[in-house]
Amino acid sequence: MKSLSIGLEEALRLTQEGITPLSAENVSLVESVDRIAARDLFALVDSPSTDSSRKDGYAVLAHEVAGATAENPVRLRLLGSMAAGGKTDIQVREGTTVRVLTGARIPTGADAVVAEEYARKEHSHVLVESFAQPKNVLRRGSDVAKGQWILRAGRRISPVMAGLLAAAGHSSAPVFRNPVVGMLGTGDEIVEPGNPLTDGKLYASNITTLAGWCNRYRMKSRTAIVRDDRAALLCALKNLADQTDALITSGGAWVGDHDLVAHVLEELGWKKIFHRIRIGPGKAVGFGMLDRKPVFILAGGPPSNLMGFLQIALPGILALAGHTNPGLPTMTARLASDLSEGETDWTDFFFGTLENHEELPDFRPMAKRSRLNSLAEATAVASIPEGKKALPAGSIISVQLLT
């Protein structure tokens, strides 16, 4: 347990160490896309299941047409034709050929295919004007061979991987269950969107933003709003905990008179791992376990709320869904202007935009303002790492992608 503020790296380590992926479930291959494989999968069949033709053309004995040219074609008797999926097999012998369509199995006896643009049909014969290309034959099991290891546990399943699993004989895949995330907005001043807004009130935008992020990762969310009242907060946390796999609170995260979240969680018996880390914005973020379910405390100010979620809560709930390298995707960019905050013992984060520029995109930081309209325009996040006061314009840095 950590009572004092800790650095970002330690906070991430403690978060990952405290979370175990949820149980596995079998879903259809289409539903498995962007989910995390819960166990290794092996091919159940060969694909293709037989040698087949990559092109429309003529199945031949390769040695018979090795010297064929347009000036000196090889004349072969046409025995018939075979299409993809057909059951008919026509044996190719010396001096004969069979017309094959793309995907058709290679007839018995044939070992090569001449593409149709290099052959001329004359009544019951074919004049071959070029040698047969070995690449025109797709060998049995060349896409995937029976018993081949094709999917490792912990890997995100792409649409192409889902197709490969289908080719390998699977109709479903075991994936880690995506968590249902409970989100509790706290504060006397917040109102649920759609209700009348009176003076001094504001709509609960934070939990809408966070629920949207969960939806991006195909996680369901359940939201609630509660006033700054100990009994009401206690009841709301209990109800959400019963219905979800993880909890995120928004607001009431600090030490003011109305900041009750941590106190109520203590009454409920949560195991605090940390509360307050050396990042800005978002320092009030906290993490702990309540009945073996992860709980994340976030500040109410929009920049602090979103940054705490992106840096700590999002990696946590992604780990719950089985992601082995959770967090935002990253890329390399060039700083368009100086970054400076003056604190060397903190990690300072900056929302910004990426602009195309020669080889690397430029990251242009936004002014640090508590305005949602500026946050909504952000496409990336950059940081000054702990131990540095500033980064000069032109620096090559790693940025986190928001889009």
C-alpha cells in the first residue's frame, strides 16, 4: 500500500500487478475481432485442402511444355475442364491437358498450370506457347497446415486472423471476457444529460466521455450520478459494484470538504493501492480493489479526469480484458514548439494535435485550459518525462494517439 504520491511507472506497475484478466468465453469468429485470445489455437485442417490452381488455365505435365514458345507451341489434347469445388477428377497423361479454373484442384497426374493467356484453344486441342509456372499451383496446406500453431494466447484477433481461423477449421474462438465498467459521477452540481439545467449546475460530461472510450473497446458501461452525500455515495457504489466488473468514480477525488469518495471506499473495505501520483494533469487518480474488483478514482476537472483515465484506468480495464500491452497506441512525432512546465519530479502531459510534415508528423500542444472544446480537438498526447523540465521544439518524441 502506498500512502504518498508515486511516479507514473510505479503506478502502472502496481495497477498491472493488481489486475487479473476476466474468465474466458467462446464467441463467433466475427464477434472475436478486436478481442484477446484466451488460449492458443491450432489448425484443425489443411487449407487449401488439396493442391489447387491459382489461375484460369491448363493443367499439364511440366516437362512436356518446358520448351514451348509462341513460334513452337506444344499441342495437347483437351480432356475436359474442372472448376473450384467440383468433385470430378480427370487424369492428365502424356500429350493431354485439362482446363482448370481458379481454385480448382489440380487433376491427377498434372504437376503445373499454364495460364490461359499463354495457350490457344483449337477445337479439341490446346496449343501451349509458354512453359508452366510452378507459382500457378497453390499447394495443399500452404495457407495453413493441420496442427500448425496459428494464434497465441494474449494476441488481439484481427479481421484477417478471424478469416485464417475459419480457413483452419474453427467456427468460434476463446477470448477473455470484456468487462462491464461502472462509472459514478459525483457532485451536487452535476445533472444527467437530458434533464433540465438550472443555474449553477452542469451536465455530467465526464462519464459520457469515459463511457465513450469504453465503447470504443467494445466494453459495456453502466453510469450513475450521485450527490455529495456519504449515505447516497455508499449506496451508489454498492449497487454499481454488484452489477459490474470494475468501477470508475469521477469527482470527489481530492481532500476538500465534499471529496468523499476515498472515505466511503474505506468504509466499504477497499484495499487502497495508491491515491495520488506524480502526473499533471490527473494527480488525484487512485486505484484499489473492492471485493477483488478494480476501482479507479478520478478527479472531476475534465483535463485531470480524462488524463487520469487514459494513463491509469484505461490500461487497467484493458488488462482486465486480457490485453498484454494495455494502453494507448503510440507513434513517433516531432515537437512543433517547446514543452515546459518547470517540475522535474513529475510527468507532465499535454493534449495536442498531429499535423503532417515531411517524414514525421508535428505534434502541436494545446494551451492547458479546462475547456472541453479544446480537449475535443485533441488527437494525441505528449509528455515531459519525470526528471526533465522541458523539451525543445524539434525534439523527436513518442506520442499517444487518441484517434
